[in-house]
Amino acid sequence: MHFLIKDDVFALQKIIEIKRNSTKMEDAVMRLNFPNQSRSFDDSKSRVCFWGYDKTIEVSFYVETDALKKLCPKLSEAEAGYLQAFDSKRKKIEKVASNIYENNKQGAFSYIISAKDFNVL
């Protein structure tokens, strides 16, 4: 027969407390992913649109053309040039989008990404 001594009980309580807190933290973290590689150019608003997903929630992102010009200064200023610039910097753009989404406290599902979001000004 095994009896728990006072230190064992304290250690078990700490383990349970840590486990509870880590589970709450994991549930609270927003995990954004980008399984859809589609993107489109909105000429009327001069931006490229793409989508991320937080579980089943679709989140829209719009990258302004000024941001793409800063990321790829030699791009052709036409739809194809903006889409090519987006494609060449997709990983960086997705990282910025994730940071913007995770730092948002209002729970919006649409974000505009500007040049300042890349710290390139």
C-alpha cells in the first residue's frame, strides 16, 4: 500500500494546475492556416485578396499594392505583376497576416495589410 506524503500531494497539485493552465492556453491560441493557395487582384481597390482559416472560420486578407511594391520594388504595376509579387513573398505575407490576426482583440474576419505591417517604410 502506497501513502502520499505532503510533498507528493503538493507536487501533484502543481502538475494538475500546470496541465489545466496549458490546456486553457492551447485553446485560447488562434491557429491560422492557409490551405487555400487562391488569391485574386481587386483592381478597383488596388489590392490582392487571399484567405486564411481559423478552424472553420474563413478570414479575408487584403494586401495593398503599396506593400507589394515595397516588398518587390521591380514588379510590373499590372495585375500579373502584383500577383507574381504576392506569390514570391507569400510566406512572409502569411506570417504577417497571422501576426495581425493573432494580435487582434476584436475578432474581425477581414484585414487590410499595408506596407507598414512589413516594417519596410
